[in-house]
Amino acid sequence: MYEKYMMEALKEAKKAFNQGEIPVGAVLVFEEKIVARSHNTRIQDCCVLGHAEINIFKEISKKKRDWRLIDCTLYITLLPCPMCASAINQSRIRKVVCGTIPNNTNYSLIYQILNDNNYGNSVEIMTGVLEEQCAELLKQFFLKKR
């Protein structure tokens, strides 16, 4: 089941790759259905907020007319940054499934943000789903850039 949704997030990451964006993709799942999907668009939007996760929040908030994403699971090809982790926590998402973790990431900081009960509620986090495919896409992107 996890692989099925991560494959969809990888499709979004490939869109970002083809647009010259860092290839991160995400899908939001509610009751076993994808309700929103996106990828990085920072260059396209000329905006630092153009992360896949933030784009998901913008999309679903318009559809749902609510910012609370209780009982949703977010699938992301890359562990979220601190900004996105905070948004995830505050959105009330219950679970995050990640593909890969970058080598330079302070995992404990992200874990701490996702579990900060002062702003949201604890978020279950799972990593390593289709890790090789997610990592390889990022590797290819940065090799191409250099």
C-alpha cells in the first residue's frame, strides 16, 4: 500500500525534475484516495514557499475549505524541511511517509517539530519507502546540475 502512493509521489517528483526543479513530489491520501498532489515549484513560482508539501496544503485547502487535515496521510519523496514539518504538524496530519532522507538532514530536529504538541499534534513518521528510487532521482538531478 505504501509503495502505491509513493509511486504517485515519485510521478510528481519527476514532473519537478523535468521542469528544472529539485525533484520532490507529494500526495495527500484520505480514506485510501489521493485528494491532492504536487511537486516543488520554487523556480516556476519565484517563491521560496513552492515546496511540494506547501503546494499540497494550498490545493487541498481550496477544495476542502479547511486547513485541518485530520486522518490524512502525506507521502513525500524526501523528508520535509523544518518549514514544511511545522506546516505538517499544524495541519493535524496524522502520518507522514517519506522516501529518502538527505545526508545533511538533522532528523532529530524534524522529528521534534513533527511532534511538537504546542502547535499541533504528534505526527507518525515512516521513512524508507521506495528509498532507492527517490534517492536516485535526486542524485540524477544534482549530477545534471553540476
